[in-house]
Amino acid sequence: MILTYADGYATAGYTKHLERAIKRMIELKREEDEEKKKVRLINGYDLINLGLKPGPIFKKILQEIEDLYLEGKVKNREEALTYVKENYLS
């Protein structure tokens, strides 16, 4: 994108459309980085403390909790732990 910007500026001098595209890409990257910084409500250690054995199911449970949080169905750590107890423990 930067090379395209430089080429456009050198040949035509008009690069507003490229500037907008680059700015949007930077915004999207920043938003993506912020998403990654979110703290999980629970982690694998919490699942172990509930009595679950580590394995592939952990990824499924943690992703499910994250999805529920983003949907607003689980609002805090306590609700997340309760959800796991009700849905994954006998």
C-alpha cells in the first residue's frame, strides 16, 4: 500500500483515496489488537479447579464463554463459572 501511495503521489499527485484506505487499515489493525488485549473471564486453571481434566474441550469451553460474553449472555466471571458448572459438570 505504501508503494502504491508513493507511486500515485509521484505520478498524479492525487492520493486521497489511498490515504483513506491506509488509514482504515491502520484503524482495523488497532481494533484487532485491542480485541486481543481483552482478558478472559475464566481460564484453563479455573476449569481445572472445577474438576475438569485438561484437553481439547478446554478450548471449546473457553471459546463458548467468550462468545457468550460478546453476546451479552454472560457478564462476569461468576456467571461464566456458573455456566460451566451447569453445562459441563454432572
